[in-house]
Amino acid sequence: MDHAPQSPRPAVRSVLVCGASGFVGRRVVRALREAGLAVTAGDSRTHDFQRGLTPEAWLPRVTGFDAVVNAVGLLRDTPRRKLEPIHHQAPAALFEACARAGVTRVVQISANGVERSATRYASTKRAADEALLRLRAEGRLDATVLRPSIVFGRGGASTALFMTLARLPVLVLPRAAVQAQVQPVAVPDVALAVLRLLQDGGPEVVTAVGPRALSLADYIGELRRQLGHGPARVIPLPDAPSRWSARLGDLVSSSPWSSESLSLLEQDNVGDASAFERVLGRPAVPVERFVEAAWASGL
């Protein structure tokens, strides 16, 4: 049977970036603008996402754009910002509005491991991912979910935490975190992946990971080496004290350390580095160059 040739992929010229003021969103805006795209930065990371819970609320905002990137995210519930509307309800409404408005392409920045975690962070992110992938499966949107591992870069909350730990001569870490494998990725590579997915399209899910998997303790040790320090002593904290310390973090809404963070760190956070390299069109920045690359480039 003869098949009609596929029509060329429409070029993306104008992009709305939701969450443009956030850690990853700022880098995405910069990468897209450097590539010559016209970028509109979303109002704030969460303001619109607490109110825009219907497609009708989003339709006038997305109409006329070739593509939309959702980089909005929270680590945890706070008294003023809740995960369910910000991670799930508003993004699902946004994606439906994009489908109705004829937006050419959508990229949802999620997180690696959400598909197998029971935390509220993961379940709300996963619900939005699934809403977008349903629209793709129905042929209503050209969309990709980008799921990064731990993202390293200046201004990141987890980066600040790990850099602080890397300066300590003794590390007291939850036993599960010492054992679990992570595959950190540099934030410029996440931003470049968004650009490539907008330009070229991609599979329904892309896992953004660096070239090497290592334990969290080894990751912090590698950052320590790059700061010019010798190896630190690592003391695994038993499970019960780990849970107690996480519950103390639950009491401080601005803290990145919480029961949810502990749960996420207890599972491996890895992926196919060669697949991500194909999306980038070049090797990802290795963990051995994270500090040098971030501080040299301002990223």
C-alpha cells in the first residue's frame, strides 16, 4: 500500500513559557530566546495556576502561540500554594485549551520517578502528565513530557542544599539516600532539551539524565571534590531518625527537606543517558564538570 508523505513539521516561532521565573523556567526562556524564538514569559510561577482551573480561563492566553512550555512546579504544599491545583488541575486545563486553540506543540516539564511514587508531589505531577499524554494519544496535540532527574544549577533549591552538604567534613545522610542511585543533569541541558523538543518533536516521554548514575553520597562527594575538598566521612542515618528529621522539615514550609523529599530520595532516579543524548544532539554535561560549568556560565 502506498503511503502519503508526511507533511513537514510546522516551525515554532512564538512560545509561551509558564513558570518563566522559576529555576528551570528562567533557563528555558534564555535558551529559546538565544535560538531566535519569540518568548512570552508567564506571569508568575504559581499565581495563574491557582486560579486558571478551566480551559476557558486559559484559552485567550494561549491563542496565537505556536507552542507552550509548562515549567511550573512546587516541592510541597504550603499554606498559600497547594500542589493539586498547581501541578494537576491548572496544567490539565492549560493543555485542553492548547488543543482547542490549535497550539502546535506542548512540553510539560515533570520529574523522573513520578510514575512510581505515591507522594503528593509525584501523584499530582503524574496526573498532569497523563492528561497531556491522553491529548497526544487522541491526536489533538503534539506533546512531550520531559522528566528530569535531580537538576543542578545556580539558584536551584536542591543544588543549594547539596552544595552546603558538600562543604561539610562529615555527612549524616539517610541510609536509603546513601544507597539509592541518582543521575543528576545540568540545568542548561534541560533547557536545551526543551528547545530541541519544540523544534523537532519527540517521543511522548523523555527522561533527562546525566551520563553517569551514582549514589547520592557519591554525588555530594563529587561536588565536594570540585570545591577542592578531600573525601568526607559518611554516616548512614537509620530509618527512624531519618523519618524524624524529615517530619521536622515538614514544619518549615520553605525547607526542601521533608517527608516527601525523603520518600523521593529512597527510590532510584536514573534513566537512559544515550536516549537523552540523542535528544540533545550532543553528550550531556558530566557530573564531574557541574560546578565549573555552572559558575563559568552563570547557569
